[in-house]
Amino acid sequence: MALRTLLRQGSPLADPAVQLRILSQAGRHKPFEQSLAESGLYPLCANGISVLQLNLGKLCNQTCRHCHVDAGPERREVMSQETMQLCLDFLARTDIPIVDITGGAPEMNPHFRWLVRQVRGLGRHVIDRCNLTILLAPGYEDLPEFLAEQGVEIVASLPCYLEENTDAQRGSGVFEKSIAALRRLNALGYGQPNSSLHLTLVYNPLGPSLPPDQSTLEAAYRRELARRYGIVFHRLYTITNMPISRFLEDLLSRGQLEEYMQKLIVSYNPAAAAGVMCRTTLSVGWDGRLYDCDFNQMLQLGLAPDWPQHIREADPDRLAQRRITTGQHCYGCTAGNGSSCQGAVLA
């Protein structure tokens, strides 16, 4: 079905199947799998698991216009403690060094602190993907101290060092609260030189463009945040906006989807494709279902049918060599210097 027909029929974008159909139409002239094949990378396969990424749910205290999770205060999907225990059982059977906790606002899951303590008890490094404003929310006032006590690395979204740009993407007043949260984290030792409390900031573009050079932008962030607010941090990640969920809706409303998809396709980089995060990451949804990455999770693109579909069935050795499920949205991770939850794929 043609893209214009889908839109004319008012297809509900909340349906992942509809999003996949729209994306297949928008980039139909160059399927992602064709680009992989031309690069000698098809089929794309995992080469180990170094990161277990757990999505604790879609509940969030913010409603950001770029959010690929479609998270917000009204969402009720959260990972249960039983599912968390299944993840811990899986983790204990492996030597996976990093557990990457995301959401929504993962800290709003009622079992978040229990999970962090259990993972740290297994001797694994924990990353908390934090929106910063949750650190100031009622009921979470002692959260920064808890994270510092557990030695949790914080990866925090800050789309710009300018207030108007950040608020345009994440909501009015978010920048001011984010700066207050960063100052509090700095006071606890996060981001300070030689500190083991790692603080990473995350940039993603405001609109349909690729991120600038990561190292150049990091220098600008470091200079401007220090000069304007006295804030320090360890590193900056640049992440490309994925054309799914709310950002897809924004592209459609502005008539920019075709333009953006073409930009991603012509910017395809074989070197970035070879290093995409799905090759070393296993993603677990709030309900325990398995995915190759958080983006596939939001599109409900599970593992290939002949692989385990739920964490309770997971075989670590087998999953470490699985075939990756791909689609047109994967151009977002392979354009330019590449994009991943760890920032640009290529330095």
C-alpha cells in the first residue's frame, strides 16, 4: 500500500505494524538488507553479548517529542519483579559485564533499586539512562545518593546546552531542572575529573538532520556548560533520531519523512554498519520478550522465529551468535559516523 494511501486512511501510528509499513514505503528504493549485502554484511549476526539492556517500562515523568518509546506519565507498562528475577538468573549464567537500564524513566519502576542492588551484587557494571528531571521529582529526592552509593554510571539526556532548544524538544522548564540535577550530581562527585562516578550526556538533533561530529560537539558542550553553569561531565554521546514512534509522527506532520529517509540512506556507512550495537547487545522488554535492540523492541520486531523469544527461554551461548532482525529504520544507526546507545559508532 502506498505511503499516501496509508496516511489518507489515518493509520494509527501507535501500531508498530503501521509504522513498519510506512517506513518500508518511505525507503522502498533501497532496502536496508540490500545495503548490508553490498557491504558484505548480510546477514548481520551478533558476535557476542557484552551488554544486557533492560527496558523497565514506558512510565515516565516526561513526554518528549522525539521519544521512540512513546513513554509518558499515563503509561502503565512496567517490568515486574518476577521478570527482573528471570533477567538476573540469565545474567548469573553469563559473564556479561554491563547491564544497561532504560525506560521510560526506569527509576519510576517500583523495583528499580532492588534490581540495581541485585545486579551490583553479581559484580556487574550498571548504567542508568536518566532524563535528569526525575532526580528532582517528589519521592525521588534521595535517588542521586542511591546511584552514587551503588556506583551506577549515569547516561543523561541533554539535547542542547541552550535552554530554548532543550525545552523545544523535551518540554517547558526541562532545561532548568536538568541543570539543577546536573549540579547536584556534580556535588556528589559525578562527572568530576578522576572520579569513578561516570556521567555521560546525550545529544540528539532537534529535527531531521544527522548529529554533528561527536568530539567537536563534546568540546562545545564542555566549554559552554562549564562557562554558563559550572557543570562538568566525562563524555558526550551523539545519537541519531530514529524515524519511529513520536519522531516518525513529527516527520509525517511536517512532510519531511521522505527527505529524512533519503538522507539516512545516502549516508549509509559500511564501517558504521559493521559496528552497530545490536551485534553485542541483547535487549529485554518490560514483559521479558527478547529483541536485538531497543528500537526493534518499540517496533515489536522480535528475534528471528527460530530463536528464543522470552528471557525465560534464553540460552546465552546460542543468543551470542544469533542472526539480527533488521528493517528500514536501521539506516538510522548506520548513517554517517553511526549511532548507538554508546554514541557514535565511529570516533
